[in-house]
Amino acid sequence: MSDSKTLRPVIEHTPFQTQPTQNVHGWERIGSVAGGVVMVGKGLRRGGIFGLIQVAIGGVALARGFTGHSSLKDKLEQGRQEMNAVRTKIERAGEELKNLKTRAEVAAEKAVKTAD
């Protein structure tokens, strides 16, 4: 008997394919797998077009749970980040307008005093 093991290369991803980051963790992944199994089972038992829809939704949930990645969650997070960036710009613009208003008021007071 030989103790040597055959080493095989592990290909994690191709050079042109970026590996998606995991954005689904813990109980959320477990829930996705469990929900996916239930939906696929119900869809297969139901049959027809609505059963097919259930199987498809269950398959998406299973894929989400197994891979730990959700494209929809990515899009929602990107939208949230963009909204926060816009909010920051609006707040900054509001501060600039407030400063301009204060300067205009000071300039108007000086103009009134010099006119007297």
C-alpha cells in the first residue's frame, strides 16, 4: 500500500471571470437553502405553470444559499450607497447655501450702513 496521494490542481475560477463576493451569511444562507428546498418540493408536487414558477423561485433561493451570493442584494446595496452619496452631496450643498446666505446678509447690512 502506498501513502502517496495524487495531487490534482484546483481551479477556483477562470482568469477572465471574477469571483463574486459572498453577501449572504449565516442564518440567511440556511434560510435560503431551506426555503429553496421547500419551494422546489411544492412546485414539483403542484405541477403545471405555477408549479414551474415555484420550482424556478426555489432554484434561485437554493443557488443563493449554496453560493452565498445574491445579485439582488448587491443591487440593493449599490442603490443604498448611491443614495447615501447623494444625501451627503445634498447636505454639503445645503451647508454651502447657508454660508452664502450668511455672507449675503452680512454684505447687505454693510451696504445699508455705508448708505446711511
